[in-house]
Amino acid sequence: MSVVTPDAAEELVVLVSPDGEAIGTAPKATVHHAETPLHLAFSVYLLDDAGSLLVTRRALAKATFPGVWTNSACGHPAPGELVEDAVGRRARDELGLDVHGLRLVLPRFSYRAEMDGVVEWELCPVLVGRVSGVAPRPRPDPAEVEAAEWVPWREFAADVLAGRRDVSTWCREQVAELAVLGPEPTDWPTGDAAALPPAMASHSTG
């Protein structure tokens, strides 16, 4: 699978079958509605040098889950784009941050969620990455991010799992799975890249 640079004029998402095989593409601007087709995505959890997690509030104008607090960033790899490259692109464009040390942790995560009649339905592998410094200030794109804050990981996970912090459906489900892997992100084993959806390419070997 070749590496591509997404065309900003029309960002495409990769449509997939339930077993993760690519079956086509669709413009991101039109894919989310009451009958959203299954497509590829990713979620990333960004940590600073103190082990705190960057959590973000989605922009109020977003088509899906506007104004909802969630993990650091989410996005869609373009057709043929390596997932690590897609994460780096999204972190720069959405948050103005450079990411290093990316690791795949939940290669098989998927979910379906609905808010105000709009559905998200994604095969959505989860990665964890680092941002240099302690609580570096992001430079969010206001079209994507309403607010952002750094929170100690253990505090964030405990509050999400106890229902004290309201977050997106996918973030809540991901935190539950990540907590099983270990109490600290450094404990989480690197996932097997071979377990990714077949339509999703990765630099990782496992």
C-alpha cells in the first residue's frame, strides 16, 4: 500500500467491510449521517513528560459529537496513508503539536455511537504517543477543538470509569480497555500490527 498525502480540498475516508477489508472511499464531509457506513479511523492518547494526558473538547460546530470531551485526538487515515503518519498529521493540524514515540495499543478497537441522530461507526485502532515537555500548550484549530487540558492519567481514567467525567462514547470504551492493560501507559504492551484492519497500513511490526 503506497503512502499518500491527503488532498485538503476533499478529505476521503476509507470504507470497510466488518472484517476490515477496504470496499471504497467517501468524502469525509458527507460520510457522517443517520446511516453512516463503517469506515477506518484512529484514536490517540498523547502524554507529556510528567505522564499527564491531553484531553480535548470537540468544537461546537463539528458534525459529530460537538462539544464533547474526549481523548487527545481522533481522525481518519486517507486511502493508502500509514496510520502513524495520519496521527502525526492530525496532531499537527488539530493541536499544533509534534508527536514522537507512537505505539499501537488497541489494534482491534471498534465502536458504534449516535448523538442527535448522527452516527459514528468505525474500526478505530488506538495509539499512545508522547509530546515533549510538561503540559506544553497546544495551538488548537478552533474548527476542530473548543478546549484542551492536561490531566494526570490515573485521575482521568478513574473519573471516566467511575462516571464522574463525561466523555465521548469511544473514549469511555477505550479507557475501560486500556485500564485492563495496566495502571500506567508505560505498562501497556505494544499491540500486534498484524491485528490491524487489513485496509490499514502501519510502520509497526508488532
